Amino acid sequence: MSPHTHAPRRPPSGSGARIKSPALLLAESGTDLEGHGLRRTMGLFQLVCFGVGAIVGTGIFVGLSDSVAEAGPAVVVSFVLAAVTCVFTAFSFAELGGAIPVSGSSYSFAYATLGERVAFLVGWCLLLEYGVSVSAVAVGWSQYVNELLDSLTGWNLPAALSSGPADGGVVNLPAVVVIMMAATLLVRGIRESAGATAAMAVLKIGILIAFCAIAFTAFEDGNLSPFASHGMAGVTAGASVAFFSYIGFDAITTAGEEVKDPRRNIPIAIMICIGLVTLLYCAVALGAIGALGVDAVGNKPAALSLVVDKVTESDVGGGIIAFGAVVAIASVVLVVMYGQTRILMSMSRDGLVPRVFERVSPRTRTPVANTWIVASVFAVPAAFSSLDVVVNLTTIGTLATMAVVNIAVIALRRRNPELKRSFRVPLYPVSPVLGVGFCVYLMYGTGWGTWVQFVVFVAVGALVYAVYGRRRSRLVSPGEPGERAESGPTAG
């Protein structure tokens, strides 16, 4: 079905179910053309690298030791269980990304299936997920920069300039620097951003493969016994920690308007990323434990550097791993910021956030003002906070949006059964139902304190929608033709 076949009816202003049809979403984005002022330059390889760039970072370089402490050698099973949990939602993202390949990702999928109010709240949760994660990852980047400097020169940045007040410093300057570097690259153009992300993704995969090659030279079977030292409860707890090492694959769907042949490439890229990352994580975990044992890896900071140093009996390996972590984390900042700007652009296009976020520079074909606003906002908490207090809040918001995506697949199948789909969820409707179940289960595990924070956060979002978004929605009150044209390619 062509996206331009029908002009979808606009619901009356009093309608409680303002659903934006896939046809209208596709027509506005120019899915089969050149996008909404954006340039289609990303092929399948660049898109896979984009996904790897968003996923592989602090989860494996920092979080591995926490998963090992929970599960012991059975952490390999934990990573597989976490991957299975992600796969259910990945199937749903792949179907929706192939059917509605636009920049808004979860937000646009919800708009086309569950209505404007739900879509706005999904976008609201994505602001939390992406904003806090970028700021937190930037803080982690700062720590690894100091480790790398120490390894190379024996010199560190003073605490006053490398950590926020909550950690005994004044301002975290490196965290601000990496965010601004990412913004500079993003405004230059998607081709440059995709090229840099591909290079960083290849480099960090190479470093993790090199780690495995070194670790397996010291592999001892005895270090894997007893395998499930903490029982099934430990495996499950390890899976809960490991799950968050996979978050980020949804960034692939935010590139829907800048990908060549998005209906084909988005589903394929999502499946490749999940498979590749799972193999890497299992190999790294098995190599680390096999080389030194659980006690030497669990709850140890910079565990990968420690393994390489012990196996090679040299400090050089630790410096290489620290360099890999700096590259890996920088690529996460770049890709997640990219995703945030594209989601805001979609929300702005719909009138739910200010119009400045949808303006695209005619020279670079990127949302310049949008990018610098996002960078400036993200840089503030990165500079002055450790962000530990909102990590669980970010987690529950992420899981909520993933649950909505699984529900959206079911809703779209019922509402638009004839819609062109380049990928279909296998074992439908069992897979999306299981996806919802896993997400809700992990949300429950975040604790009641986090639930209270989440309810308050969502309530604030609902108020913002009622006061601003609902009144300005272009679905109900579309702008004049001149207004619509002005919101296209203009100077950022």
C-alpha cells in the first residue's frame, strides 16, 4: 500500500483517541523519497555499526563484574537469558521499524496504534531514558579518560575538574567535552556521524575480540566449577543486571528517515546487532572467568583491564582496554544523542513540542538547533551530578516504552492488517505477549520507591501534554501550508 494512497481522516478535537495513521506518518516523513529534509546515506553496514555503537559500552566494560558477582560462571547463561528477553522486544521493533520507518521510533509507533496521549508519554519517557543515560555515560567516560591518562602519562586530571560536587569535585569537564564533541559531529551531517560511529564500533569490537584471544590463552576449566554457584536465583539476578547491557538497539529505528531501503535494512540490522552482541558478551564473560576465576572478576572495577594485566603480566593491556572503553563510551554518547534529536524532531513535527526541534539546516541536512539544545541540556547534569539516584528511574522508563512497543505490534496488526510489513514477529501473538510480560516483571523488580518516582514523572508528563501538547497538536489543528513549509528545511 502506498503511503500516499489515502489522506487519513483527522479526529475531532474532542476525540480521546487521536491516532495518527501509518499512511500519514509515512507521507510526512517521505519514507519512500528523501525524508523530511534529511538525507538517506546510511546503508546496512553503517546501521549495524550504529546499533553496536549504542549497545556496547559501559555494560560490558563496567557492568560485567556486577553480573559475575550475582551469577558466578553461569553469567554466560544470564547473558543468554537477557538476550532472549531483548529478542522478544527486538522482534516487535523490527516489525514496526520495517512497517513504519520514521525517525520517532517508539513514540511514532505508539502514535500510530495507541493514540496521541500514550505517544506523548512514551516520548516523555524517552527523554528521561536518553537524557539521563547520555549524562551518566558521559560521567563514566570521564572516569576512563582519567584511567587512560594515568596509564599513558602517570598524570590525572584534578578531582575538581573531573567530577561533580556529589563526588567531591566542582565540575566534570571531560563529561561536558564528550557531549559537545558528539554534538559537533552530529551537526556536521549524518554521513560524518555514521562514518565515525562505524569506525568506533569496529575498533571496540576488535578490542573485545583481542581481549578474548588473550584471556583464552590462560583459560582453565576449574575456574568454571561450580558452574551455577549461586543457583537459579543467581542466574536470574545476573540476567536482570546483564539485561541493561543490551539497551540501545532501539536507536536503530530512530534512523528510519536517513537509511537507504529502511523497510529492508532496519529489521535486518536489529537482528544482526542482538546476535552479534550476545556472542561477544558470552565470549568475554567466559574468557574473563576462565582466565582468573569468579573471585578475581566479580565486583572488581575495570575487570577487563585486570584480566589482561594479570594474563600478560604487563600494564600495557590495561591501557589498551581503557582506550577501548573511552572509544566505546564515546560512541554510545554519539548514537544516543542522535536518537534523542530525531525523536524530538518527530514530536515537534506533530506540534507536541516547540517547532525549533523540527527545523533542518539546508546546508548540513541535520537539525542543528535541536542538537545544540539537547547537548546543552544533557551537559548540565553530566557536569554537576553522578546521577546514581535516577538510574532505576531511567530503567523503569525504558522498560515501560519497550512494553508499549510490544503492545503496539498487536494493535497495529488489528488496526492495519493490510499494511506493508517487511518483517513479521514470529510466533505471533505469543512473542509480543511474552515481551510485555518480561518487561513488566523487570519493572516490578526495580522496587516500590522507583515506582513512586515513575508515577510522579508520568503524572508530570500527562500535565505537560494537557497544558501544551494537546492544545497544539497538528493532528487536530494543522498549520497553514506556509507554516508547514516553514517547518521543513530551514536554517537550524
